[in-house]
Amino acid sequence: MATTTGTTIGTETHWRSMWVEMAGAQVRLVKGKTTTTRVIEAGSGDPLILVHGIGGYAEAYARNIHNLAKHFHVYSIDARYHGYSSKDNFDPQNVTLRQAEAIVELLDAEGHKWAHIKGESMGSNIAFTFGLNFPNRAGKLVFDTGAYFIKFNRTFKEQPGGGDALMRLSREAVVNPTPENVRKRLEWLVSSPDRITDEMVDFRMKLYKDPEINASMQRVFGITVPRGNNQPYAEADCKRIKNPSMVFWTEHNPGAGPDVGEYFHSLIPGSEYFCLPDAAHWPMWEHPADHDRVITEFLKK
């Protein structure tokens, strides 16, 4: 099992507008057999699906799309029940499986036999579920700062900002999407609050104030519909992952530090591990150059 700890930090000091970063990418709705997926698309080559975390949207990868598109046909997506993708038929007991099925429909609609899947947080859960249920439709899998969906047989050192804090901040931002509440939720994602731009706050507020999106977020966060089992997988399920995989972690991941990422990696046969310094739960946003370099090197091996 290959293990790497990051030693180089990107030098990005000027955060440009998301839409400056993504200029030239295509934003569209892809209609599948039963679901519609909003994508931000660029590049050519092997398909790569980028999946955000809970409560998020495709723009979470605004700083990565064009760089990764130098090597891959990139689709950054609004996961099912999020953003402008399909939000009907909410299934609280099988949310992640329904989200993985929507990616299969996306691949079918686009004529792709398979795709690499890279997911952050909730997106890691989706990538894991995709690998277990649709291994022939997956290339390589990247699990980024998310392993909460596995019931581990051991405990770990408690880290600040765990899941309870995330759910509290998320529910406050959804129920009352003020600039203050939304900013607090977004700052949970990064290791330094100044990394969250006013534009990102404005964008999330725009989505959360949309009645249809807000109603879906209230279901996703268990406000109006009881949440299903948050840990549906056991350690043995990790050994069922057959696709080449990487566990991508960070030094300051809230609630689940590098010891969790290393242990998760140790359970997946043949997986690789990378830990990025000076980053929390949004490494692709905090240090895009380093994030993209590591992901590209892994996927192109």
C-alpha cells in the first residue's frame, strides 16, 4: 500500500472569481433515464466525475476543473438532491445509492462505459458506494476527507469540529440562510477563515434561498425527514473495493484527523494514501494546485 504525506503547499494567494476560474467550461443539464444531473464540463480524454460534499454543488471544484481538464474529460456535478440536479423521489434510507445510480444514468446519457470517480466528504461516500455497486462502471476511485460512513472497529483521537458541529452549522444555514450563518458553515470547511470568499457565501445563499433547493436541503439534513443510517458499511466492506483507490486526507480535517484517513486506507486492498498539509475539509479549494497534481498523478499511473 503506497503512502504519501504532502510536503509542498501551493502558492495561491489571489483567489479569483469562480467564474473567472471556470471561463470556457460548459454548464448544462444532462437528462438520464429517470434523473437529471447538472454538470460543469471541460476537457477530453478519460471521463472524471467530481462529487462535492453534503449541502454542496459543482462549483466546489471551480478552481480545479480546467487544470484537471488538461488530462481528463471532467464533469463536476451537482449530486442528486443537491443544486439543480433531480431532487424528487427522496429516499432517506438509500440516499447514497440513489446518488450513485444517478451517476450511472449520467454516464449512459453521455455514452461513457466507465469513469474515474473523485468524491469529497459525502462525495467520498458516493464514490465508495459506486465502487461497491458498479465496479465495472468505475475506473479509479478517490476518497477525499470522508470515511464517516464506515463503522470502524476502533476509536480515534477526538478532533475539533466533528460531525455534530457540521450538522448544527448546516441546519442553521439551511433554515436561516443569512450571510453570517452561511459563512460560518463554509468556514468549517477550511483551515483559515479568510479562504472563504464573499462570492462563495453569496452563491450558497442564492441556492439555499431557492424554495425547491431549500426544501431538498431540509430533507438531506434531516430537518423535515428523519435521516437514514449514517454508517451503513463495516470494515469488511472496504476489502470489497476492487478498483484502484486513493484515500486523500488533510492535516486539519475537522472531526477526523489523519489517523482516520490512514486507517481507512489500510483497509482497502492496494490503496494509496496522501495527506495534504495546511488544509481542512476542502483541499481542492484551499490548495488547488497540489490537489490537482496528486489526483492527476494517481489517475494517470
